[in-house]
Amino acid sequence: MSLLLSLESNEVKMIGIWGPAGIGKSTIARALYNRLSSNFQVTLFMENVKGSYWSNESYSSKLRLQERFLSELFNDKDLRIKNLGVVENRLRYWKVLIVLDDVDNIEQLNALADRPHWFGVGSRIIVTTKHKDILEAHDINHIYEVGIPSRVEALQIFCQSAFRQDSPADGYVELANEVTKLTRLPLGLSVLGSSLRGKSKTKWIRALPSLKATLHVDIERILRIGYDSLGDNDNLKAIFLHVACLFNGERKDRVTQLLENSDLDIESGLDVLVERALISISSDKHNQPMNLGNVNF
């Protein structure tokens, strides 16, 4: 991230943080925001940008989004604007740090950060999203992909939630490792840790079969967000469900072969699911297993 941010440069830079739901994009962005804010004249962490655009109300949607943006930026709840040129006019001479968290439509970026010259020299705009295609369409070429944690890192994340420390409590090492095998999604690890915090070893042992058999409701909700983001695209939903239910961990060429006689547009569909961070495909040309989201379940 330090290389992408290049804080010593006076250029206006837009940086994307990309990955599946629950992987820690917002956590990373918030940590950067807290660390860097003192270096900028105006700062804003704009949460939950997703869903704040309606295609059948293009102009009014952008206007309302800009009003929210400026009112949060200048702490003015009564702020109202009459045209879409206000953001550029108000911020073009300010060095700003802005985080646009959880963007799900390119029109949101068009409304809030359409061009680098909207902002003063040295400004940094950080965008978190599950949609890599949105970043690319907006010419954001500096993209940080949030990868899954290693087994060691996953155990540490889980222990921070379950024991308030970086390693398992005495007597819980084996149990902690068993629970950590259930997911490597950081938010999922935190959810599981919180659900077991303060419980006896006996209760942990009793809970394990249920945790292995059924997704925790909060983890299921996280995964559902990604699926629901596909909207009414039946082709993408069908391909995703095939991978999730039948082909998780299978090679890409094998999946393509098995589904080639179906009515599904496999090649382009898989590409879109990768861009949406719903599946990952190994870069090894000879062995390209596919996994859900960048995370094994």
C-alpha cells in the first residue's frame, strides 16, 4: 500500500482496495485513514457508499450523493447543492484524503471522484469495492488485492477475538486450530472467536460439530452479500452456484469442459466472478483450481 499511495508525490492518486466481502478491505482502509489523516487538509471516511445510486434517477441520485458527501466532509447537515459542479469547485485547491467505502456502481465514483483534477495536489482517494471491473472502468490502475491470510495469520485473527491475545490460551491450542480450519475469512474468524469467547473447553467441544455442519448465521450473511450483488443476472448466479456446490477446488479447464454443453456463458461468466471477488482462479496455467471468493469453506 505504501508504494501505491506514494505519499511523497504531489500527483492526485486514486487507489483501489479490492477483495470479497469480509476479507478486511474496510479495516485496512480505516487503518490507513487513521494513520494518514494528519497529513491532509480535509479528510473523510465515507461509509457504505453501496446502494446509493438509482439508474432511473441518474441526475438526482448523483446530486443526493454529492450532498451527503459534502455534508459529511464539512460537517454540515443542512448543506444543499443545486448542481453537480460543486464538489470540483469546493475541493480543487484542497489536499484531501477521502475513503469511499464499499462502492458497487461506477456512477458513484463518477459523482464523487470523477477526475483527479477535482482535488488539490497531493490528494489521495481510496476506494474499497468487491468489483474490480468498476475500478478498471474508472481508470484506477493502482489496485491492492486483499488476499486470504495464511494459516498462522488466520489463527492469530481468531485468537484475538476468542482470547484477546495473539495465541491460544493454555489448553485450547488443538481446539483453536480445529475452529480456524472452518474459514480463513477474517470477518468469519472474528465472528467464530466472539461466539466462543469465555466458554469452557467442554462447551467448545460441544459446539464444534455444529460449527462444522452449519455456517454461522453472520458468516452466511457475509457470503450472501456477494451472491446478491449479482442482481438479476441468472447466468452469473448459475455459474457461481455450480462452483460453490459442485466444483469448489476443481480445475478451470475441467469446469469449462463439464459445462460446455450448457446454455451458460462459462468463459466470460468466470471472468466476471473473478472480477467481483466471488471466486479465485490460480495463476498456474497447468493447474488452475477455483475457490470461492479467495477463501476455502
